Amino acid sequence: MKKTYSNFFSIGLDDTLAIEVEYAITGGVPVTFVVRLMTQITGKTHCISRFDSAHLKESPHRDILGLKSGLRGKVFYPELDYRCAVQYAILDFKAHGQSYLQDFLLH
């Protein structure tokens, strides 16, 4: 039987944004993951956007969230396996985090 390992880490981007990464690996292969872009607004923590594998029968995807509207949509990445999706999510949030924050605040 293959062992499953779980891991969590956080990457601070600036004073307003952080990336939280959680994943589980079985036999060297990521089996579940979530990568969240987080912010604090008036002392409350909010998830701005997240990449995840919550629907294991579907491709990795990014949830687009709004402050007032909640879940606004999903963008699927069928070309990415879970390992690549985690790496892509981190790079995407580093590159576009501030624009995702502005979009989140508008909705």
C-alpha cells in the first residue's frame, strides 16, 4: 500500500497578499491540491481565487471569487496534470495577484 503525505505552506507576496498551498501526494504523485490567493480586509481573511482538484473527475481549475458575489465562475485547465497545476497556480498568483485582488473587490 502506498503512503499518502500531506503538506501545507504559505508564500507572502506583499503586505496585502499571500498564497496558501495544500496538497497530498501518494506514491510521488499529487492526488489532491488547493492553492489559494488570500488577503485581509478589515481584519477578516478572504480567499480571492483558488486553483484546486476538488472535483477529482474534472480537470484542475481556478475558481473566480467576488467579495460580495462569492463564486463567479471557473476556468478549467485540462492540459495540466495536478503537479503542473500547483506550479502554474503559484506562478499565476505571483504574476496576477494584484489584478485578481482588484477584480475580487469590484464584485
